[in-house]
Amino acid sequence: MLPGKIVCVGRNYRDHAKELGNDVPKEPLIFLKPPSSIVPNGEPIVLPRASSRVEFEGEIGVVIGTQLKNASEVDAERAIRGIVALNDVTARDLQRSDGQWTRAKGFDTFCPLGTMGKRPTSLDDLTVITRVNGVEKQRGRAEDMVFSIPFVLSYISRVMTLEPGDLIATGTPAGVAPLAPGDIVEIEIPGISRVSNGVVAAD
């Protein structure tokens, strides 16, 4: 069953903001991906003809278990159903040219999603690792985020009501790079979730 919505957080790791030449936001920078962008483990990421630079972004995904509206950080943390490995695939050239991110983030297959696992006792212990063709490209810990996971959930809940099953993508660490046909990209949250997908050109 697809989530009702996917809410993402941009520039939530300082090093990633720096590598793209952006300032660290003073508040969480949120945007939406369409649920139709989701693909499961093993299904291909399709590179659209409209873009010449599609990049991986490994992220810690959070699945909401109970409704959140104007929630405290404590209540937000309690509402987490599980944790999932997520790839916020991005057409970087379109992100820059459009001035907003809907098209760049919204293509079909641009949200590979692993199987949900249980959240750990401490969210700060979560680590996300990205490998392309077996070579590690990204590694980030939740404790290194600009805005913590409970803060992000609380913040979003003051903008829009979060419903059970909604998915939150919490930001990507430094190391993003382009994908090419034939690549295999894997996002892993060790001991919890992973997703691996091949990359193909559009027909």
C-alpha cells in the first residue's frame, strides 16, 4: 500500500548543503514527492530523457504510525511505526533550472524504497550508507542531521497533518553523484532496511 504522501527534507546535512553550494536552512526545508515515484527493491530506476544528470540520494525514511497534528517532539517520536531505506533520486539539472523541485524529484521510479524495519531505541544511532556498484559513496548518521528526526516530524505536523502510513525522507549526507545505465545503487540502514536497484535508460 502506497503512503498518502511523501514529505522530504532538503539540506539536512551540512556537508551535503555545502557540496551543492547552498546555505544550511534556518528551518527544515520541506517538499513533496509523489507516491507514484516509489519502486521496490530490485525494480529499475529509469533515467528520463528530460534530464542529463540524475543523482542518487540515500536517506533514512520514517513511516508514521499514528496521526500527528501540531505534535510535540516527544509525541512525534512515539508516532514512528518504522524505519526504511530510501533513495530520493533527483534530476539535478532540472532541480537547478526549474527553481522548484517537483519535476526533478517526481519522475516515476525516483523513490526506491526498502522493506520497513523496527526503529532503534535511539534514533541518533541510525546510519545510512549508499553504495554504487559495490563502492561506498555516502555515509551519514542521524546524529549529524541539522534538524533531528523528532524535530522534523513535529515541524511538518505544524504545517500539514501526518497520517498513518505517510513517509518522511529525512535528508541525504554528502557524496551525491550521477547515475548511469548499468549502475547498481544500494541504500542500507544497517540491521534495519536496504534497497538495491539497477539503473536503465528510458526506452
